[in-house]
Amino acid sequence: PDMYPGNCWAFKGSQGYLVVRLSMKIYPTAFTLEHIPKTLSPTGNITSAPRNFSVYGLDDEYQEEGKLLGEYVYDQEGEPLQMFPVMV
């Protein structure tokens, strides 16, 4: 509902996945990922930030395997909002 720390899509454990269903087919050129900066974190660290992640494209929600669009690393020392170009 807002951009305040703690109001996010949290995953239980060290792995998770997210599926975003769009109303029409698109051809993405990049993805962005945002996490709060260390300076706004109540603990002073952002160990909860995603580190390694992959993005897959699906033709529909019933597809078993998607097409790998890229594998990325979120830099916890970098900017809070980071952009990652489609690799494939």
C-alpha cells in the first residue's frame, strides 16, 4: 500500500518466487528491483534483500517451464532501485 519499510512482498525462508500476470503479451527490455537502503533499515543492514535472482517469461500461467530472461545479482551496497537488462 505504500513505500514504508516493512510493507513489502516478504518471502518465508531463503528462497521464493513471484508470478506477475499481465493483461497482454509484452517483450521486456529490463527489470527493476527496489529494496530499502541501509540508512532506512531499523537494524542498519539489509540482509533480507534478495541477492541472486532469475527472471523467466511465461506464455501463460499453466506453462511448466518458462524462458530464462536473465540471472542477476542485487548489489546491497548499490542504489536501492536497481535496473537489470534482459540478457536473453
